[in-house]
Amino acid sequence: SEVLKRHSAGSPIPTNWFVVTFDDVYENVYTNAWPVLRELEIPATLFLATKYLDYSTPFPFDDWTDKGKPEVPVNDWKPITTEQCLEMQKSGLIELGAHTHSHEDFRGRPTDFHQDLLICKQQLKTRFNVENPTFAFPYGTKQTGFSGGELTQSAKETGVSCCLTTEDEQVFPNSDPYDWGRFTAEQSDNGNTLAAKLEGYFTVLKNMWQKCPV
């Protein structure tokens, strides 16, 4: 929210700033990531698919074939709980954002999307006293229709304060806050590859590759 406040006010944003986000939010964010974030005092935003808070079964949209298997740690596939979110929120380091209520495929369904996001917003208000939350599109890619266009317009109409996609794009002072991109941190990443993503080299190379003739 600090970046959003500065952007809205036209204030400069330090070039070495970055934002840490988690989508869907599994219990391992609480057990694995939260201790590190707390120790290093790194703020982060958790985008919650609110229908699945406190679920004891895997997210229905999770395509990981090993989810729910006895040999797999439960917190690797189990959704986070309301109590865990409240604990992290009270620290002041963790903010809670919207990720729709049911995390469905809303392509071509802007009215259903609108209603689902309103339910998510109400859940965030009721459980965590969060109003005008930041928002991240489920799946999030523009080229495949998971963000942008009528979905972005519909999200604006619900009163969310910004929209994040999953496009590999840097955010600049003139970037539309309802079309902010993000970089995915992969398991194969290291310090060098993450730095390359944040500095824009990854995007440049990706765009060049897409333009190369086949």
C-alpha cells in the first residue's frame, strides 16, 4: 500500500524498492515464509481467495498432482487459516488483499466476476477489517484473457484500489495502477536471476525472443 500511496500522490518511489506478494495463500506461507519475513522485517501482501480460508482440503484449482497425498506435508497444499492471517496482519508487516472469492476462470464472465469479487471484499472486511483492498487477478495473464479489458473495468467498479496481473512487467511512475505487472519467483531462481527480473533484463530478453522469426 505504501507504493500505491506514493504513486497516487505523485511522490518518488525509490528505484531499489520491490513488493513481495503471495497469491491464493497456502499454509506454508505462514510456516515457511512468514518467519523469514518477520526476521528480516520485510513487508508483504497476501492475496486471498477467501472462499477457501480454513479449508482442510486442497484448493480445487491447484493442478499439482501430489497435493493431498499422505507423503506430502499438509502445509504444502492446505489453504491458510483466518487465525494465521490475523496473526500476521497484527504484526503490521503483512497486508491482506483480494484474489476473488472462488478463484474461478472468469473469462467472458464479467458480471459473475464482479459479484464474486464483491463477496471477497466483504469477507476481507468482515474477517480482517480491510476496506478498498488491493487486488490480484486469478491466473492473471492478459494475453489469455485472465486480466485486462472488461475484467479490469469490472474490478474498478467494485472499488479495489489497484489491480495486479501476472505479466512480467516493471512498474513505473506512469504505469496504470489497474494494470501493474509482477515477476514470478520460481523455485529455480537465485539472487542473480531475481535481480535480472527486477531490473528489467528478463522482460527485454523475453520480448526479443517473442519477436524473433520462427
